[in-house]
Amino acid sequence: MFLGFHLLIVREETLSPMKALLKLVSVVALLVALSTLPASAQHGDQAQAEDLQKQLQDLKRQYEATTHAMEQRIAALESQIQKQKQATEKAQQGTRNRERPQL
């Protein structure tokens, strides 16, 4: 029954970073909800419960790694945008200086 959760995780390269993060959070929330169901509703034995715990821990690790990677990417893009803005401003200042007549 729980083997299907592996199919929910789509390769991250095919999704935008925010969609990938949302998908991971959804899967983690679903697994947490399932792990809190009464034992009679789980229809499983101790091995299945342990397997769920392992899957949950794996997803939490993957979530942390993905979050860290996206934070790194966001920081790099913000830095790149800032450098582009500075270069554009510098180029515009140079253009304004050349357009002013010399007195």
C-alpha cells in the first residue's frame, strides 16, 4: 500500500523549485497524518509501522536537503540580480556622463 508514495516523488529537475518543495511538504504531511492513525486503522504490523517511520525520516532528510539547496539557489540568483542592477546603473551613469556637453 505505501510503496505508491515513491511514485509521488517526481524528479526535481522536472518541477520548479517551489513546486518540488510543496510536493515534498505535502508527502511529509500525509505520512505524518497516516502515522498518527489508530493501530486498528493502519491494518499493519510492527514491521509496517517501522517502514513508515523510515520513509518519514527519509522524506524529512530529503526535505531538508532540498530546502537547503533551494536556499542556496535563491541566494545565488539574488546575488546575480544585484550584480546585474549595479552593472546597468553603472552603464547608465556612463551614458549620462557622455551625453553631457563639456563646458
